[in-house]
Amino acid sequence: MATAQRLYQVTKQLPESVLEELLDFAEFLRQRKSCSKRQPENIAKRIRRRFNDLGGEALPIPERQVTRLPPRWDQ
């Protein structure tokens, strides 16, 4: 017996509330599978690819102008 037929046979005996939960779970599995096909790319690679044609490698990076100090609470 095929899996779909077995699932149909089992679900015929279930109450409506359980069927709704089963349907929610099946939709979740379908959504998860469609999302797993699209693996998110590394953010650094996306930024590099997007700005690659700007020639950013030749731009100088300025020294940091502001030093960050923790706040002084005793003043």
C-alpha cells in the first residue's frame, strides 16, 4: 500500500480537531522543505558581490577618529 493511501486510511478514523493539527503539520513540513532549498548565502559574500564593481579595494580605510570609552558614572 502506498504511503498516501495508508495516511488516508489512518486519517479517516481521526476526529476533526486532530485532522486540523495534522494538516497544520503537513503544511509546516512543506514550507520547511521549500525554505531548505534556498540556502542563505553568507552575508559577507552577498555584500562583496553587490559592491564588487565599485572598486572598493583601492579605497583607503581612514583611521578611527573617535575612541569609545565607557561612561563615567562618578561625575
